[in-house]
Amino acid sequence: MTRSPLLHPAGRLLTALAALAWSAVGLAQGFSGTFQTPVDQGAVTVQLTQLGDRLEGYLQGPGVYFELQGWVEEGVGVGVASSAQGQLGFEALVEGDTLGLWFYEVVNGVVLPETEIEVILA
């Protein structure tokens, strides 16, 4: 998956979930749908709803839960992932049958590229 030129140029340091099988239900528009893949400890589920340019949903997996809120601009989802431990920025991209999510820390409005975590559901 090639990231959009709209996305920041942060390097990928950690692939959290790679080469994952995916399924999508209800891909009526853009990002809307439920993506789920099995992992050794259970399953990872990403549910997204796109209403106009608004984007919301969640990522849930073994030991992790993030609420996702953001917007879509020129086909790229951007927003905030919130959990009990704090917040991360995220970017999302759907390309063919693949959903890519990139999570990263933001400090004083600056993305810290060394904190980036890539989640690919393909």
C-alpha cells in the first residue's frame, strides 16, 4: 500500500499487524465498514462510519481499544484515536481491498515520526 502524498513523511518503525486477512461489511461509501482479522490472541476489529467528511469508529483487539474520530479529506482519513491511556493521532487510507491505519504521537502540534505504528488489514 502506498501512502498518499497528503500524509506526513514519517517513517514506519513498527508494523503492529502485518499481512492480515480482512473482511469488510457494508462498504457503502469510502471508509464505512467493519474490518476484522484473526490474530493469535483473538481478533482485531476496526469499525468505521463515514458521514460526509466526518469519520468515526473504533479499533478493538486483545488488550487494546481506541475510539476513532476525525474527518476525510481527498480520500485520506485523519483524526484522533482515544483510549484510557491517552490520545494518538491517526491517518487512514483505503486502497482496493486494503485498509491502512497509521497511529502516532503528536506533541505541541508536531508529529513524532519515531512513534509511528502501522496497522494494515489486507
